[in-house]
Amino acid sequence: LCSIPIGFLATNIIVVNNLRDRHTDIHAGKRTMTVRFGATFAKMEYLLLVVASYVFCVYFYLLEAAESVRWTTLLPLLSLPMSIPQLKAVAFGGKDGQMLNEHVGGAAKLQLVYCILMTAGCLIANTR
């Protein structure tokens, strides 16, 4: 189960990349989801995947029976402030094309920090 939110955030790296490249992908004949369903779809997909990643933290918290380690499942929530500028730019912003370059990296950094925090939570829980 822990791999699902990580997969969501990994997918978002591709979503931003496809959103950035959609105009050239159309001309190249590539049929990415962004090309097939449009920019609005990609932006909503990005939003949904980020939100779902954080909802999973709460789900894991509710699922964890051991009170002494339950809080460790919430550690990835500490990366939530990092997601706000990314959401503003990708899901709600008017950035397009090359202006999204920094947000491909931003999506990757968000995933990295989320993973580090999730790993820390797992390690703490397993040492108790």
C-alpha cells in the first residue's frame, strides 16, 4: 500500500513533462494522455494525484492499530508545503511550455521529500 502514493507522485513527474511538451508531441504524432485528453485533463490529473498522495497518509494513520507508532504514518504530510507552489503553477496556473521546466524538477523534489519522510516513518515504527 505504501507504494501507491509514491507511484502517484512519480506519475506527476510524467504529467508535468507531458503538459510541457504537448504542443510538440502533437506535431510529432505522440499520443500521450495530455495530447489525447487535453491540458485541463492533465492539470486535474496532477491535482488529483497530489491530493490522493496526502489522503493516503491519513488512511494509513486510520489503518494503523498500534498507537505508539501511529503518528509516524503522518510524517509525509510535512512535505505538503512543498506541494502548494507546484499545485499553483501546474494545476491552477497559466504556465505552459518551457515555463513548466522548473516544475518537472519540482514534482521530482516533492516525490523525493515525501519518500524520505515516509521511509523515516517506517523506520521509526519498526524500531519501536
